[in-house]
Amino acid sequence: MSEHLISTYSPLPVSFSRGDGIYLWDSDENRYLDALCGISVTSLGHNFPAVTKAIRQQAGNLLHTSNIYNIEWQQKLAHRITQLSGMDRAFFGNSGAEANEAAIKLARLYGHQRGIKNPQILVMQHSFHGRTMATLSATGSRKVQAGFEPLVSGFVRAPFNDVGSISAIAKNNKKVVAILVEPVLGEGGIIIPDSGYLNSLRQICDKNNWFLMLDEIQTGMARSGKLFAFQYEDIIPDVLTLAKALGNGIPIGACVARGKAAEVFHPGNHGSTFGGNPLACRVACTVLDAMVKNKYADNALQRGEQLVSLLKEGLAGNDSVLEVRHLGLLIGIEMKQNCQAMVALALEKGLLINVTAERVIRLLPPLTIDSLQTNELAELLIPCINTFTHNS
Ligand SMILES: Cc1ncc(COP(=O)(O)O)c(C=O)c1O
């Protein structure tokens, strides 16, 4: 670890020098199965040929001009995303937090345009929306917020997957202008709401003139088994935020809007120097094309089912495993006890995983994973979990 890095992370004692498909190699040429994808980023796997080619070609053409000028790849990407999502317009930044910042600003501006002073946004307990001041204030985790007070005001909070409490807020609070919610809580522990949850939120939003803003930064881009997780229900959001896998490792975030929400911002309201640059937008177009053409959402569904049934079989009888839950290849294994130590144990065996919400082993493998590789993942992970619980 470098004494010259500001100490915001506590990295594991490994560094990778190259990657190919679902595998990474460290500087000693040891191979690891990457079941985390840099937390849902490299969903096409490492060194995906079309992405590598797009980066090379665009780097030799043009990296940056400015949003002062038209950017052709940005327009193409906006067209592609809106076509695939049913939305109308997109704004591009460089990260998930930036995409959510844009959404938060959009909702506030909408409130002011409606004559609501100090508009509020309804957010959820145990949610995660980023680390900037507004997005950490929206996040439902004291751990993320503590020490950074004063927080940004203008958020009201409800329990996740509890439509009743949102209806109650709608009755009593006339300052709310939008709901910001993840379709599945990612950092919060892979919490999947009841089916119909988003439909109910859509109805409440329509009734109260609120925007439904979905943070699909972790669930989007085919990971859930649909290109966007909201496509499991019969709805379209007003605002959709994307990042992570959109660039397969090239930083890009998008705040996508529809209908009234797409008309809120005007020139001068928002911007970003790097946002929407030709390189990131061309890569994101390539990623989307590959996901659609190769039907990786379907593969996420099939491999998700395969992996979860192998895990359930291999972990049956282990009393420390409370639940295995998943939507596509967004997988959480909830344990009885804190299982942070599992990450180092799996690393020793050549497997990259993650633990979130202290007790949930999180798997976010590449959507390109095949059936044999899925067996390999299960064969690496199951003994790790059984050894861990036996010794703890
Ligand atoms: C649902 C969700 N929203 C927002 C973010 C923040 O994204 P970024 O780290 O790119 O700012 C994350 C990152 O984990 C996330 O999972």
C-alpha cells in the first residue's frame, strides 16, 4: 500500500496485471476467476474484443472536444439508450454519483418550476446512491454519512419495499416531488422487493405528480436478466440513472429522462467537462450493441438460475446460510454472521467476491460467463463458504 495515497480504501494484498474474459492474472501470473466485475462494471468481461477495438480506434481519432460543440457519438449513444429504454433524452457524466446528482438537481428544478419551495425527494432506508454530498445525503446508510454533516437537506426516507409508508407520506407531505429508488438494493444486501413494487410506486407518482427516478447503476445493463430491471414490470420511469457496466470500465454515467422530466433542464442548468466525450460514448454504444446482439440478458437469466441452484445444493445443510437470493446475475448469499473474512479466503483460492451489508456475500460475475465456467465458480465458492462457517 502506498504511503502517498490518501487513505480512503483498504485494498487486499493483490494487484492485477491483465485480464481476459472472466479471468484476471496477478503480477505473479496467478489466475483468478472474477465473480465481482469491479462491482458490476466489467460485465462483458475483461478485454472484450469489440470494446478494446473501439477504444483503440477512437483513441486514434479523437478523445475530447467539449460540450461547446456537437459530439456525434454522444448523440448516437443518447439515441441508442432512449430507443432501448423507452425514454426520451439523456445527459452524460462520468460516474454513478454524477448521474444521480443530475437526477436530484432535475427533481429540485421541477419542484421549483411547479412553485414548490424547498422541494423534497423521497429516498429509501439502506439505499446507496453515491459518495458526493447530495448522493450520500440521499443514501440510507449512517456509515456513509457519518462525519460529513451538515448533510444536504431535502430528502425524506421510507422503508424499502413498503408501499403503505409511501402512501402515508404522499398524504401528509406536499413538498415531495420525486422518488429516487433502486429496483434492487445492491450495497444494501441484494434486497429484492415484492413483484409489483415498482408498479405501485409508478401509480403513487402519477397520482401525486411526482417523478419516479430509478437508480439502475448496479441493476441496469442486463445484469438483472433484463436490459433494465424496471422492464420486469409494466412501467417506464421518468428518470433512469446508469453508470458502471455502461462503459465496461471506461468511466461514464447517464441521467436519462422521459416526458415532462426530459424538458426540465435548459442550457446553463447543468454540465460536465468530460461528460459525454467521444471515447466514453463510443465505448458505451459498443457495450450496448454487444449486450443486445449477444442476448447477454438471457444468459444472465440462465446462468443465474444455474449458479443459484448449484449454490443451494452445495450449501444445503449449512445452518449459517440464511438465504440465497438473486435477480439474474445479481446474487446475494445472506449469512448468519459477519462474513467479511470470506473475501480474503476466496482470494486465496483464486476467486474474487465481495461482502456487502456485513453479512451478504455478493456475486456479480460477467454476463458472458458460460455454463462450464459457472460450474467452476460454484466449485470454488461452495467449499470456501463451508470451510469459513466450519471454522467460525
Ligand atoms: C445503486 C448505486 N448508485 C450509485 C452508485 C455510485 O456510483 P459511482 O461509484 O460510480 O459514483 C453505486 C455504486 O456502487 C450504486 O451501486
